[in-house]
Amino acid sequence: MKRQNGFTLIELVVVIVILGILAVTAAPKFMNLQVDARNASLQGLKGAMQGAAGITYGKAAVKGQEGKTGSISEAGSTVTLAYGYPVATSEALGLVVNGLQAGNTEWKAFGAVANKSISYTFANQKGSTTECSVTYNQATSAAAATVEVNNCK
């Protein structure tokens, strides 16, 4: 009688099919690149907003307007200020942050002026507009302007 060493072709095919099924069902849980890309984009917008607010505050300080409301000229346009920082409107932030100008197709603004904050989310994002966003909070007499990120999940 002859002894068989190794696996048959059918056994190898069955194992490969099982591994393929496991890979198809498990891989999406480990590779969520779209969410990582969106979170990186949100962090980039946060940095751009913070940098633009700091530069605007520096320009306002040079002109002696850092402690009050008013406006300064920015790239041929007038930016409305609150304590030296841009006010929380899409118009003011559109003037100082590259990519947030009127007519942009990447970011969608939402928020209320009464709250003195404005949020931006992806223009093509489906579902809730507050799922992942960057929020700019207008400066007050006691605090500088702040930027917060609500990461995508």
C-alpha cells in the first residue's frame, strides 16, 4: 500500500477559498482609508484657519486694532474683525483662508452668527452635516479665536 504525503489539490483549493472569504469580510474593517483621508483633510483645514487667524491678528495688531472690533484690508478686500481676529462668517473666513472662498466646491459652511461660530464640512458628504467638521469660534473680549475638529468616524 502506498502512503500519501502532502495535500490534495481539492484540499488546497478549499483552504484558499476560505482564506479569500475571510479576507473579503475582514479587510474593510482594517482598511478604512477614506475616513483617514477625511480626518487628515479636516486637520489641514484646522491648521489653515489657525494660521490665517494668527496672521490676521498680527496685521490688526500692527494697525492697533487687536483689542476691538473693526476691519482691515486683506488682499484688496475688507475683513471684518472681532478683537483682532476674523469674525465667524463664511465671507470673512473666505477672504483669509485659501480654499474657503465663495463658490468653493470642497467645503460647505453651516452655523449661526448668533452663536459666533461657523462650521465647515465636506460639500459632498452624505447624511448629517455635523458628523465630521471643523468649527471656527469667534474671538471674544476674554478669549482668542479657537478652531476645533470633530473627526469623522
